Amino acid sequence: MSDLEARAEERARELVERCTARGVTVATAESCTAGMVASTIADIPGASSVLRGGAVTYVDEVKHELIGVATETLERFTAVSDVCAAEMAQGARERFKVTCAVSTTGYAGPDGGTADDPVGTVYFGLATPDGVRTDRRCFEGGRQDVRRAACCHALELLLDAIG
């Protein structure tokens, strides 16, 4: 197990414990992590009382149809943007009827990326009862490294939101 995998497992364990103690439920909307965040949470015993669901929204049509990302958002800002990440998280929160939802969308590589958002760039959305916020990170390494780092960061965002 890599250091990132171990860290993600530790964060997921802490998340399940905190959510259980506080009666908080979570969901995910994942593009570049393709279900890794939800899967990491589900690996922890007791996750069924916390994790209500997750959507792998790898392509634009699914982002729109399944979790309600506006077509205009995808056309104007692209799927790899803070606007899309925010709409993904809010859509997951509403559709899964949870306290908090997190989203991931980015360029894991080796292809993709732009001058402003190179390979390794991941946008995160976090929807809570207090609103929606986004975060942008650039991770180093190969495709799996980017995906694992994004998974770990998504779990940390959920932990921060729960307190």
C-alpha cells in the first residue's frame, strides 16, 4: 500500500467515525477519480450508515443527465473548472439527499490539460448546508498518483466540513 493509499484509508476511517457520531451523511460525484473516493469510504466498516451513494460522471453527458450540471457550464467553462465542480457537488447533495457532497474533476493524465490547467490539475466541489465552495489543486506524478492524491484531498475536504 502506498503512502497516499494509507493516508486516504486513515481519512476515510476518521470520516466514517465522525459522520456516525454526528449523524452526517455524504455522497460523491466523481470524474477523474472514477469512484475512488466513494470506494475508499465504502472500504471502512460502518460506511453504510454514512455513505448514501456516489456517481461516476466521467463524461459530460452524464454530468448533465445524472447530477444536473448545466449544459451551458460545460460549454462555457468546460468540465474541468471550478464552476463544474461546484455544480457536481451541489447536484450530488440534492440527488442523494445528504448533508455533504464532494466532487472531483480534472486532468489525471497523461493526456489532456491546458496552459492554465495542466495535467495534474483537479477541481473539487464541496456542498454543505452552508453552501458550496471549490478548491483547485495541482498534483505531481503519474495518472494513479494524481487520482490517489485527489481522492485523499476530497476526503480531507469532507473531514474539514464536518469539523
